[in-house]
Amino acid sequence: MTSNEFQEKTAEIDGLVQRVNNLSDEEARTAALELLQSMMDLHGAALSRIVEVLSSSGEAGRTSLAKLGQDPLICGLMVLYELHPVALEDRVKRAVEKARSDLRKQGAKIELTGITDSVVRVRIENTGHTCGSSADALRSLVEQAILEAAPEVVQVVTEGLPAPGSGFVPLSTIQPASAKEQENYEKSTA
């Protein structure tokens, strides 16, 4: 299950919980919510115990726990139950580092500018020539990397790129023609 599939599944569960909350039969609503809470408590206790056992199992256990924390599905569950072994800030920093090499290949640089209340801010500088669609691709790459590592992030704010879907090209990316290009242009129009 990918990070996106996990998010879709949690959205589906949220929708079902809302349907249960809207049941007119109070007894059925109460029983369904108690069942859900009991299942969450049981799963949370079991996951907590797994983390505890791995944490106390020496280097091999801690390595296994770190690998589990990097899996998109397991990472999401660990976050849900507040059991993730790696702090949010560290996971986001790793995700930015991971995205950095992909961005570099596309002529872009990234800087993590802040993390506050599940909102991550990054600055992306596109050092190559870009159009709106490639800016959207850069934004998507960064968002995907961050959300996969930290599914509890509710928003990734990207600065330095045109607004999503915008055809606007920032003036800072427009370069004057070189003397040779200017000369070629003048010859072609004469």
C-alpha cells in the first residue's frame, strides 16, 4: 500500500465514522463507536508492545524498528498511534534530503525553511528553465517525498515556484539574450 492509498483508506474510514455519527439510532451509534474505539485501543496496545520489544532488542531490533518506520503503511500507523520512533522534524529533513538529489537532476535546489504545527515550508529554486508544468512536477515530487515520510503533515508550502497550474514565468528566470543570440536575431529579421 502506497502513502496515497493509505491516505485514501483513512479518508474512507473518516467518512464511515461520520456516517456512524449521523445514525439516528443512538444505541447503534454508541455501540459502533465503542467497537471502533476498542479496536483502536487493541491495535494501539499491540503496536506499542511491538515498538517496546524492538527497542529493547539491541541494535538489530532498533534497526528493524527504523526500517518499519520508513515503510509508508507502517509509518502512517505509527503516527496514528503516536509511536513513530523518529521525530517529525527528522523524518521531514530526511525526505527533503532524499528529494534534493532528484531535484538537482532537474536543475532545482531545495531548502527546508520551517516546520510548524504539521505544516512544512520549503523553498525550491529552479536553476534551469521551467514552465508551469515542470514547476508543478517539482512541487509534486517534494510533496510526495514529505508526505510519505511524514503522513501527519497536513500542508506542504512550496515557495519560489509559480502557483500550481499557473502559466506565469517569474521574471527572475528570464535571461537577456547573449550578444551572439542578439546578433543572430538581428540577421534573421533583416
